[in-house]
Amino acid sequence: MGNHHGHGVKSGHTTPSSGASSHNGSRKSISKSTSGNDIQERPSQLLPTEKLAKILTDKAQKEEGKNGVTLKVFTRYLFPRYPILAENLFNYFHTNSKSKNSYIGTSAFKQQCENYLAILDDEVIRDTLVKMWSSTSEDSSSDVMTPESMTSLLMCAYHISMDHYSEGPQMCLSSNKTLKAVVDSCFHTKKSLSSQFVSHWIETNTPRLLFPLHRYAVHSLATSWRTLEESEPTLAAGISRESVAYPGLELATPVLDQQNPFPQAKHHPHMLTMSMSWLLAGALPPLYSRPQKAHSPNSSGVGLASQSFLSKLLCAIPSHWTILYDSDENGLGSNRFLHHVLSYKGPTLIVIRVQNGQKFCIASPNEWRESHHYWGGEECAVFQLLPNVRGYPHGLRVGKDPRTPILSIDGGFEKIEWQKIPYYLECIEVWGCGDPISRERQLEVKKWEVKEAERQRCVKLSADDWLDHPDRYLLELAGRPQYSQNQT
């Protein structure tokens, strides 16, 4: 059975159309602002940001008597289900607009929306979101983040992903434990860290974890004006914004083969929980994810065009993870492991639990094989999941150097060594991350192997073959030297 090796990969970056310095020196793409003359030349084709700014300003004028966009209106009409996201995004706009009032002027709000929609670079996206949840240090020299603020950021991203499953909103009882493992791994008991350090840590360990949060904000800023216009009669009738059908997005984490996203085994729950799969989806390369069509349970005919566009825009949306092997159900041993994972040609995740509840994950992009040679690639990875989260995108592997493997399991599947620290192995699960066809083909191979073994077992030997067969010698030793042709 071969081990993985690889050199690791960083997340991809798109090249912005124009560059400018951001708060931390990173390049940021900025679109040109629309001048007043341009607006006057095409009054019938206002930009989405202009329409949104006008609608929100009108509502703020009617409801609060303010000549600009207020936090209350911004939250109620754009992010009614996510007030924390609304508050942080509004404060970010408010600070950048340098407004001296509690609200943001119409023109300034439009400009901030355009600037945010123009962010295309992955690094700048992470930096911006971290900055939104950061606060100014005591000496006002830099932005800092606390464990509480990072937990709030991760919880917001997690809730948005869980709320937009095609099967409906999902819950995970271990979500707090999973998020705590991420925060503890980043802070290491420290009370605060610079926002730049936190952003770099996220890029290194969970590079895609925050992208659904950004895409959701972009989608809302770019398309909400349409739903606000079409739902105006309903809102005027006294129905709250929360009750209006809102165009759904598919920002989900892995969906398993069965109808229940995380079906349980016959006698015990699986180790791979919903929140843990969300974490792995944000940490592993996109190879382990498969895009799927967006079908939100709350979607209606409103905004279907933008919903279709966003489903194409979204990358690395995992789907259809299926259980291949569970040592608690199928038996713990290398032969049982190989029996259930061989012939599966898609990528796999191997979740391992040792004593004290610690968990590890091995990500294999290749088909498993029984070999003494080392195999793998750049998309192999090893992670410690609990009690801390530690990723190694620059070459963590299971045994690149046979003399000093990072993680090793003995032939009896009884002990495991992680960085030369021995543990007793308790359970192993293997999850297939390929499409359903990969699983179907593997099952077909398994059926053929069973039929072939049965055929070989039932083959009758000729008299000539029986004379040289080892079983004949065993029968003679047992006291049956005489036998007839019918006994063969």
C-alpha cells in the first residue's frame, strides 16, 4: 500500500484589471467610478449600484428621515438574516467613505459598492474580510483581531454555507468544537494578533473558507435592487422583508450520496461531521470538490438569471461525498481497508481517530494501490483536525522520505505515528470525493471479483489435476488414501 507525497499548492489568484495598493500593500482591482455626465447620458440604464443606492436612500428617508443609507435600512433590506455581516460590511463602507454622519451618502454608498464588487483577487478578498472583523490596536498603528472576532467571522461564513443547501438549512452539533479548533490553532492562547497575520494564516491553512461569504455579499449588492423593486407592493402591504422570497444561492459544503447529508452508520455516528467537512472543503484543493446546480429551497422565479450566473461563478462547491470504508462497521485491518478502497478512481479522504479524541485526515487525489513504491502528487495533504487545525500546503505528505514519514500506520492497523508520536488507532473512515460514476464503477468491479472468486471455488478438477493437487496430499495425511472419482 503506497503512501502519498507532494509539494503542496496555493490557492489560485485571478489577475485584476487594474492594480492599486490596499491597506496592507496587496494589489486590489478598482473599477472606474461613473461620472455624473455618464449617468445623465444614459438615465434609462442606471447601474445596479446606482439603483440600489437610490432605493435604500428613499427607504431611509421615509423610515428614518435620513438623506443617505443607514445601518438599519442596510440590514433590513440587504442582509435581514445575517445582521453581523450587515454591521461589519456597513461599518467598512462607512469608514472608507469617511462620512461624518451616522449614515452614508448616496453617492458615497454607490462608490463603496463599486469598489467592493471590483475586488477579484483571492488574497485581497481574504484581507478585506479579516479587516472588516478587525479593530484598531491601542496605539492606533495597526488592525488587530481577537479570538472572539475570528470566531464571529468563521461563524458567519459557516452559517451562510449551511443555510443554502439544496436540501434545506443544515445543523451540526459539533460546529462550535470545529470552529474553536480553528481559532485555537491560529492564536495559540494569544489574546490578539495582527489582521495581517490572521489573513496569512487563513491563506496557508484554509485558503477557500471565506469565499462563500464574499460571494454572498457580492450577490446581494449586485442583485438585491431587482428584488426590492419587484417586492415593493408586498412590503407596502405590511409584510416584512424576511418573509419575501429571496433568491437562493448554492454555497454548500459536501453533500453525501444519501438524502440525509451526513447519514449515520447502523450503530454509531460517522467521524466526518457537517462542520468538519465544511472546514476540509475550505482547506483542501478544489480537486476534492465538484460543482453542482443551485437549487435553494427559498428561491422563486425572482432573480433566477442572477442565481444561474452565480452558480457558474461559484468554484469549489463540494458535492456527493460517499462513505467507502468504516472500520467500526467493516473491520479494522489493512486487508479490509484495501478491499473497500481499491478500484475507486476518484479522490478520497481518510479520516483517522486515535486515543484522546484526536483526529487526522489524509487527502489522496489518486486511486489507491497496493505497492511498496511511494506515489501521490501536489494535491496530497495531511491535516490534524482535532484538537487543533494544522495544514501543510507546502509539501506535507505521508512518507515522502521513507526514513522519516510524517504519518505512518502499522501493518495491523493498530498503531499510528504522527510526527514520531505514537498513538493507538481507534477508527478509520474513507470518503470518496469523486462523482457517483466513480462509486458505481468500483461497485461493479467488486461484484465481478466476487463472482470470479465463486466461479474459481466451484471449478471441478479433472483426474489428472487431482493427482498433483496439494489437497490430495492433505487428505492422505488425514487417513483417507483411498478415494473415488465421485469424491473429486
